[in-house]
Amino acid sequence: MDSIYLLIPLGVVIAFAIGGVFWWAMSTGQFDDLDDEGRSVVKDDDSPGKPPSTLG
């Protein structure tokens, strides 16, 4: 029974922390354009005359 006095406030603090992080992510635009990032992975950005870059 004594542990419930610790676990309930700890759960409330964690819930507020998760809510705060979610609010911060929404207000900074983290979820504005999710589709464009997925398309940028498969989009061909190389121009025909440009040689491929080499590593090293």
C-alpha cells in the first residue's frame, strides 16, 4: 500500500512529461509534412551531367 503513494504521483509526472514533449513536437512543426520525407528517400536528385560523388 505504501508503494501506491509513490507510483500514482510518479505516473502523473510521467504523463505530464509525455504530454509536454508531444505539445513541443506539435508546436515546432515536427508533424507538418510527413509524406514529403518518405518521397525524398526514393526521389532521384542526380542530374544527368553530374558525376557521382566518391567517398574518401
